[in-house]
Amino acid sequence: MTINQSGWRPTAPDASEEAPATFTGNRALMLEEPLLFEIGDTQTTGVDFAEVPKGASRLGGLERNRDIGLAGLSEPETVRHYTRLSRQNYAIDLGVFPLGSCTMKHNPRLNEKVARMPGFADIHPLQPVDTVQGALALIDQLAGWLIRLTGMHSVAMSPKAGAHGELCGLLAIRSALEARGDAREVILVPESAHGTNPATAAFAGYRVENIPATEAGRVDVAALKARLGPDVAGVMITNPNTCGLFEPDMIEISAAVHEAGGLVYCDGANFNAIVGRVRPGDLGIDAMHINLHKTFSTPHGGGGPGSGPVVFSEALSPFAPLPFVEKRGDSYVLVEEETADAEHSRSFGRMTAFHGQMGMFTRALSYILSHGADGLRQVAEDAVLNANYVLRSLDGVLDAPFGTSGPCMHEALFSDRDFGGDLSTLDLAKALIDEGFHPMTMYFPLVVHGAMLVEPTETESKATLDQFIGALRSVAQRAKAGDQSLKAAPVHAPRRRLDETLAARKPVLVYREPAQAEAAE
Amino acid sequence: MLRVIGAKSIDDLFTDVPAAARLSGTIAGLPDHASELSVERQLGALARQNIAAGEVPFFIGCGAYRHHIPASVDHIIQRGEFLTSYTPYQPEIAQGTLQCLFEFQTQVARLYGCDVANASMYDGSTACWEAIAMAGRVTRRKKAVLSSGLHPHYVSLAKTMAKFTGDTLLHAPPSLTAELDVDTLAVDGETSCVVVQYPDILGRIADLSALAAKCQAAGALLVVVNTEPVALGAIRAPGEMGADIVVGEGQSIGVGLQFGGPYCGLFATREKYVRQMPGRLAGETQDAEGKRGFVLTLSTREQHIRREKATSNICTSSVLCALAWTAHMTLLGEKGLRQLAALNHGKAVAAADRLARVPGVSLVNDAFFNEFTLRLSREARPVVRTLAERRILAGVSLGRLYPGEAELENGLVVAVTETTTEEDVETFASALEEVLA
């Protein structure tokens, strides 16, 4: 089969033809939309209410007596306002979204449907536990899957997102070390780590030291071992790492860290590459967060909500945060401050008001049950297959700094080497926008110059990948040829390049009515 | 595809995995894939084991409230362009999310009476801790005074974090009285901030202006926590009373109960502190043709740039919930929010008066918005359980929130919203009378 090998190409618009300006500024389906405050007013509402029962106010003299300034729209205007705005967004539903490390895969709509069942969506976190047995059973069932898929001992379900999960893991590590009277100060983090890792370690009260990478894009095991000692609390390692490579020495690294009295945190952002094929518990890991919004496809929603349960080794399990769900006899209980018995007395405490991201648990369990043990294994295999296909299809087109060190995992890493003129990764990314694709992750990981990290996920078919590869090949060749027109890209997006320096120099973070804005000048 | 890659099989792509850790087949004990129909049945069976708030007379609040959410809100957030997009790192193709966040920030800042707001946090409880941490950065002090009326789970979270950061937290449980402790809190030259909930965990409200002045005189910040944003359609904004940082749970507007998450943390402050603020920020700018547009800005505070020196480790916030919040608030507008607030308060006043007539029940609050505390003639916790067996979800017993505090065990916190009917109140009141008799 050789269909679509060079990718499908739309008919290029005639660039020389100047489109005449329209009266409205709109371009057919591309509609400009003013701010809510420019079209709404404080006297309009899209909701009607029953009459207020008569009776004296009991507000203690604190009645609001100033205008709030909240603009309202009628229902049709509201729907139109947000629908028009939605059309200025790129999304997985529109096409390939190959953001490396972010795992933008299809969000099955069954997951949305089950999350909206009243028995899940319309229950209160403080209801008597007898009235929410099904919800607790669901959390317990998901927890069981996560424990088995990772080969770990227990799981804390409450962390709200990946970085919150990292914090959970590090607080457990600190608690475990302090419990044995061995407070340590340093967390080692590879240079290629996500920014959240060092930020989290600092938030947990640790000093962060970097470990270098080898030429082959892996942790420098010799340098790591040399740095281990009585002041090192542990390491935070991403595996598969952010160069898209598996750390082949992971077992040896874990053993060395344990030998030196430290503990091993694994950033599980890339678990989707190995789910069903490798269990982190077999690699000697003590704690790892799982981004349900990555591996198990709960929607990213423009930047959250996420969900970051943390699996623990036996050594760390006693220190896991409250609350959690336990099955006692035929029913489920919620172990909270008051019900934490001796078994849980060493818990480091509560991390969030309630029990975690229930709405994400229902979606993730729906995804997991739909795929099953066999399907999840295939998720990892297809993700890795797709990434390697992208990597090899661009041989000789884009520089792949670790392309010779064997297959990649779920993402392919390229650099800006050989770009002509002063063209950069940013220019290539913006040109991809004009081609109808979301760009890859740019300038991350920091260990590669002008990094471009492409994560296709298991969602994409070969035909779609060929189309994407064709576009990427085209813009890469233009970049290498020094085609200065890339500097102007994107030209077909709702906006041309936006001035981020201006935004940061004079921050305008809220709308002010024109008169008010002038007065503030 | 394998031919292009130069591999014989999928297994060849996993050769970096140490042999000892390679799984040869599927993990034992886990079922294989299932059809859409089958999964829907399995999960539907679990959903039916729960009592949904809408099925019964429902009076539970304490940090999460049942409100009617207009149908168009859910329609809007299910637009694939919102649901399946990512953090807007490429602003030219993310103006939809960015403009919504800019509108959200404006609405939050105005509701709270503050200069600026961020693009959302995980939830109210984590936003509360982030505010305490931010006050520490601003004042370079490490002692926070928490009012006794702050949600006990928020206190619990702050205590967890303070153990590791070395901050000192002063806090005592509330007393079952109409008065708050806001005028008796000790503020000195070492205090980074005072944290007060408004309305508080017992539903009480008080003027915070004098406390704000006291904080200012001592060089401390006043942090006000709000867990019921609808209240701010009826009572004065915290910023108006002099709060330096206002944080809260946004769940009431647009988000729904969802057993505790995902919710939507709100965070606002004074313009002069914006560079110490955690979380994502959308800001206005121009594109290369001079057209107005929006970008994520001031990211030099954030972890992906500043790494271990960041103001917070947060990467993901709660954008889709923020979008639901902003769409619901747009449908309400100022007029609708004020009507909604008046309706909540009116129904709560009527319910409080009715329940206080039940023999053995007295009302603790003088002032309240849509939530108030009852003192029962006996321990509230078993009463709540008994009423739940009769399919009435009667509120939150203080025994559940403050285990071991004998003086609080007769307290029951009751929330009343626009969804509560007179019939619900009557059912609750007569059942309560029978149980207490």
C-alpha cells in the first residue's frame, strides 16, 4: 500500500491575490467576536427566576450597595458568543495535535456521557457514605486498575493534576525519611525534566540539583551515582524520559538510590507509552503520578481539569494522604481524619478539600473498561509505532539528535540544526499552523537546541500521519532553504503572531471600560 | 509502518526495556476490552447505587452547593474546540480559550472587588493554601492566622503544607455562637496574613473592614475565602472591605457537585502583587497587524520557565470549569446574579424560620446568606444518618467536620438554594420533628 505517502495536499490559495477588506472585519465563517463587556450590559440576563419569597433580610447590614459590573447576555446571544469564540480554537476534534509530553489523544464521548449520569454528577462530597456507595465503588475499582497496571502497592486518588501528584509523592518521601529520623535536603532532577519537577521539589522544601544527560539522551548513571549520598532524599526521573526514550538503566538507578538511602519518584506523564507492557513497580520505583488526562484520555479542556493519582511502593504507602476509599466487609468507607485508625496514623494529611477529581475518575474508568487489559497494551504499542513512523519518515529532513540511539518511545524529538538564515523552531511551528496542524511542543526538553517534540498518540491513522509528515517535510525544507516568508507565519490563522513582550511589559489582565482605562493611564 | 521503521515487530521497539521488566502478555486478573453498551451498563449500575441530590430533599453545603445550571452551559463546554484543546501555548489558534479566560478573569475580579484575577486554580482549598504561600512571599513572614470559621478541610490542607514549608499556623475550632472571631484575632508584626472565610463554615457573615485596617497597620495581608460565589450577588465584596487577596471555590456557578471535583478555584488580588500571584494569566496584546488578541502572560513566574524558583508548581489549572463558570455568569449577568442571590437568601430565611420552630431546634446565626447552623437537642450526626435512611439529605453535621469536638456535636449546617422547594423544607421539618421527639 502506498496511498498518501507524501501526504494529502490542499490546493494552495493564490498568495498574490489580495482579498478585499470586509465592512465587518469578518471573513465568511471566520467571525470576529467582541468582548462580553462590549456587547452585554448589567441589565440583560439569560435566566429567569421565580419570585423571591417575602421576608426581612438577614444579611447583617452587609447588603451589597455598589454595582458589580457584570455584563449579561440573553441565552441566544450567550450561545452565539461562545460558539463563535470556540471556532478560534484548534482542537483534537479538528486534527492532529502532536504536543510532545502532553498526550493529546481522542476523547471518547462515552466518557462524557457516563460522567454526566446524575448518580455521579449530582452527588455531594459530604453526603453520608451510605448514600454514595456506587461512587466509592467506582473510585475503588479505578484504584484497583491503576495498582495492577503499575504493579505498585497502593494509590492515592485525591491529587488534582500531575504537578499536584508530584507534590503528593514528594511529601510522602519526605514523611517517610523524617519518620526514620533521616531528614535529607536534596532532590536530584535530570536536566531534561519537566519544569514542574524542580518547582515541586522546591515547594516540598527541597534543594534541587541537576543530573546531566549522556550523548544518547539518557540519565548519566555514573554522574548520578557519584552524587548520591546521605544528603540526597531521592531522585525525580521521567520514564520514558522527555527525549522520548526509555531509561534502560532504570532498575540499576533505583537500586543505587535505595542503596544510598534515598527514594525514587517517577514522573508518570509518559506512562501512556508503556501501559500494559511495563509495570513501573518492576523498575524499583517508590512513587509515580499518573495523569488521567494523558494516559486515560480525560479531556484537557484548554488547560484542565486534570487528575493525578499517585501509586506508591509498600515503603511509602503508610504515608499516603487522606482521604481514601477502603472496602470493609460488604461496604465502602471513606477514610478521613476521624476514621483514620492506627493503620493510617502516619498519613501526611489532606491535600485537597474533598476526594479528588471524581468527574475525571468516571471518564478514565470508562476509557479503561472500554480498552481492557488487551486494548491498553495496544494503546502503548500503537503510540510507540506511530512515533517511530514519524521519526523515520523524516530521516534526512529534520535532525533527530538521538535518532541513532535506537527506536524512540511515544514521541519523536527533532532539533533546528541546518535551518537556513535566522529561521528558528518557532518559525517552523507557526508555518505548521498555516498548514492546518497544531504545532509540536517547542523548545522542550531544554537539552536539545530548538527542540521539537512530536507525540502523535495512538489516535492517528497512517493516512493522517502521512498527511502530517508531508506538511512537516514541506515546512522543514523551507526552513532549511532559509525561506524568509516563514517569519510571517501564520497568515491564515484567526490572528497573526501575537506580541508576547508587549503583554508582559504592560499587563492588561482584566477589561476596563474605555473611560476607566484612560483614567488608569 | 514497521518496514519504514526498519523493525520486524512491535517488540523490537521496546528493546530498551530491561528484559526483567518486559511483560510478555496482558496483565493477569484484568478483563479485556468491552463494548460501549457494556461499559455504559456497568457504570450505570454504579451510578444507580448513589442518591443524586436532585432525587431527594437536599440541604447539604459546606463548601459545595447545589444550584440550577442552565442547559446551554453544558452545551458550550462540550464544544469540541473547547473540550479537546490544550493549554493555549499557540495563541494564534487558541483565541477562543484565551478570550474566555480574559473574560473570566474580569468577572472574577469584579465579583470579588479586586483589581486582577488569575485564570483559575484546582479548587478553593488549594487556592486558599496558595494565598497563604503568596502572602508569605509578599510579606517575607511565616505566621498565618486562620479564623475559626475557615472550612476545616481547608485548614487541614494548610496544616499539611505548613508541616513541610515551616510556616506557623494559628487556628482554633469555631464555637457554636452567632459571633465570629474576626474582631478578636491577634495580628502582630510577624503575621504574614489573616485568613477569614466569608460567609464562614457555619454560614455566618460579618463586616471585615476593621480587620482589614488592623492587618494593614501590622503589615499583614488580609486573605478572604469565599466558598459560595452566589452570596456575592447579595453581600459586599471582600475587596471592597479591604481584602488583599480573595480566593474561593467557584463550583456553585456552572460546575455542579460532582462528588468534590473537578471544581474551579478562584484567585484575585491587588494589581501591585500580580507578579507574586500563582497560576495562569491571560493578557491582552496585539498581533503583527495591530489586531487585539490575547496570550498567556507573565509566565516568568511559572514553573516551565522558572523551574525551582517559580511562584507555584501548577501546570494544569481548571480551564474547562472556568469556561463553565464564565458562561453561566454571562447568562446571569449582574441582574440575574442579584435575583439568584435574593432568591437564595429569601428561601434560606424562610427555611431557617420554619426549622427553628421544630421543638428541640434553635438557630445559631444572626446573619447568614443561604446557609445557617442549627443547634439540635442532641448529637446531629446520627440524626443526619437517620434522615438519610428516609431519603432526606439534611445538611452536614459538625461532628463529621470536627470529630472529637464535643461542644460542636449538636450543630447541623443547612444550605438552601433556589433548587429547594417549600415542600422539601416541610418534609425535612416534619421528619426532623419526629426524629428529635
